[in-house]
Amino acid sequence: DGGITQSPKYLFRKEGQNVTLSCEQNLNHDAMYWYRQDPGQGLRLIYYSQIVNDFQKGDIAEGYSVSREKKESFPLTVTSAQKNPTAFYLCASSPVADLANTGELFFGEGSRLTVL
Amino acid sequence: AQSVAQPEDQVNVAEGNPLTVKCTYSVSGNPYLFWYVQYPNRGLQFLLKYITGDNLVKGSYGFEAEFNKSQTSFHLKKPSALVSDSALYFCAVREDGGYQKVTFGTGTKLQVIP
């Protein structure tokens, strides 16, 4: 089945450790996104990428890094510089918008990171 | 910068009654507007979108939304609420043209009371 796969679903990390969240899609979508969700704050954009080897910072990029070496993959690294990393992380993808496609997002099931 | 506001943290409605979840937006160009639903500990699911054309948009599960350009609003509606509609609803906007940045509101929790 086509879709977006995020792993792991649950992750625990000690303070000071980096952790990488995986996001893979087989929808042949060009654009991919990472959002962070916190209670009462909705979804906040961390990074997004429209094409391979190119990505842009979102609204809360500090303490995070990404890569886009393949069209299907957009991993997110939460570094030790991120002051409050405990959150629910959502990856999404969309076709690049044109007259036929309008860029609605397709989401993965999320990864819940807890820092101990 | 584009933005979305969902003024209600929670909406309570009795089963069978009509429901409305409010959304207003701000963009400098033409907006592409979306509604998504999220069930606990899950990803978001797309409900409907407005791109152009008819201001009343119909989507999944009997939901519809009305685009009002003068009021910069895109309220989500359903004529008769079901208990199974209880979830978290997000409005989102993407600006026509430019990079593919999508901005979400803070979400509204819909509680349908049996």
C-alpha cells in the first residue's frame, strides 16, 4: 500500500543524546515536511523540502537537522541543542502543487519522543 | 507571513445537531485552504480543501466548509453531528505560488455528546 511510514512510533532518549526519526514515503511525492505537535499549540513546522538535496527551515528549526538525499526519505535529527524535545513528531508529504495538484498533505502516524 | 486562527479550543455539540468549527486565515495572495482531522495518537487525515470556484466545498464523512473571502474565513460544518466525529480538527492554509509551506491552526477539539 502507498503511504508514509514513520519509525519508531515511540522513542525514549536521555538528555544530551541526538536521535534520528525516520520518514519514508512511496507516494512519489516531491515535497516532504516535518511538524512538531504539542498540546494546545497545534502543529508547528520544523523543516520542509520540495526537491531532493534542498530543504528550508520552518518556524522552529533550532535544534533540529534534516537531509533529503533521496526523494523517498526525509529523516529528522533531534539534537542535544533542542531544549525541549519531548513532543509528538509528524512527517508529511505532498505532490508539488500545480493546476492538477493542490498540495494537500499526507501524514504518517507520528513518532512520540520522550526525553528522560 | 501566512497564518491561521482557530478561536475555539473546544466545541461541544449534541449528537444530531449541526456543528461549526471556525477558522480564519491571513495570506498575502490567493489562499489554498484545508481541513484535517486527527484521532488520538494518530496522524492527520485530509477532510476537504478550497482552491477556487464554488465557495461551499464538500468533503469526507459529510463535512463541508464555506469559504468567505471578505471575512477571510473557512468554517467547517456538518448538518448532523455523530459521536464518532469527536476528534481534533485542524485548519491549514497554503499560499498560491511560491514554496510549499503549509501553516496550521492550533486545532479545535470537537466533542459530540450522545
